[in-house]
Amino acid sequence: RLTTGVVDSVTNSIVMNPDAHSILYTGTRKGVYKTLNFGDTWFPMNSGLGADSSNVTVVTIDEDNPDILYVGTSSGNVYRSDNAGGVWTNVSSVSASIEDIKVDVSNPIEVYVATQDSGVFYSTDRGVSFSERNTDLTVPPLYLPLTVLSLAIDTSGPNSKVYAGTQNNGVFLYDVIDTTWTPINSGLTSGIIH
């Protein structure tokens, strides 16, 4: 086990620096931890998180600039660090617990946030402000926003494709041109997508 320095065994997320694979970050119930040596030792990186250090649900790295990281919390707060986790700034918040955060590497100012019971939020300013992106990300009969557990972004084409894995409703594909979601579940045998 590579846990020296980590004081909480519940790890909610882990991310690797794409330019330096010895550097990883993990989000736990005790905040964010960082390693510089492939996980042999970890040290806390919680400056600026305050009470939210016990609410970290996800840590995400900007692959275009690995010094920029995002933290999402169960209280709905979004934090950003511009210095590799040295200091976190509460840049905004959304209305629900955050399950995942993804940065569009083709345009890193665009950030997507997946939430419990409130669908997906979208930012065009590196997380300073968010707006809902939930058109058609619903199911009958109530047509309420879904719980989205995970996100993936395909940047290989002329326009990015955003995929959302939901709780109980499978996978949805986001059309960035007409800003709508479409279920794409043919062949899936489970509706819970992490």
C-alpha cells in the first residue's frame, strides 16, 4: 500500500500530472493530497479549502496547463488552484453536490461539472461562473435534471463531444452546437455509469 502521509483511506478521486507522471493528486474526506514520487509519500495541499477540505469529492487537472487544478465538493463549491495545489481559491459554486469535473482540453477555459440531482453545469471562464446545461438531460415522467456521476470529453473532431454517465439512466451525449443531450444506451445492461 502506498499511503504514507494519507490520513484518510476513503479516496474519492485521483489524477496524474500528464507531463510528470510521478506527480499525482488525490481527493479524500480529509482534503487534497499530493505526491511527487509515484505515491511513496503524500502530503496535504489544503490551503484555502477551509471547512471544505472534509467535503472534497473530485480533483481534476487541466491537461493543457497541469499547474491548474479544480476541486469539487459535496457542498457544491468549486475551487481552483493555479499553482499546482499550493493555494485553492473558491471561484464559484453550483446548487448540488459535485460528482465530477472535466476540462475541455481543446479550449481549457471551458469546464463541465457533474452533480447530484442537478445535471451538468458549464463554465466558459475557468470555473468563475457556471450555467446549467440540462436541456433534454431528463427522463419522464417528472423531467427533472438527472444525477450525473461522470463526464468524458472527446476533442478529436471539429467540435467537442461531451458524454455524461448517469445514475440509473445510462449515458447521454451532448451536442455543443444545439446544446442538447441525447441518450445513447443501445446495448447497455446497466443504467448506473461511473
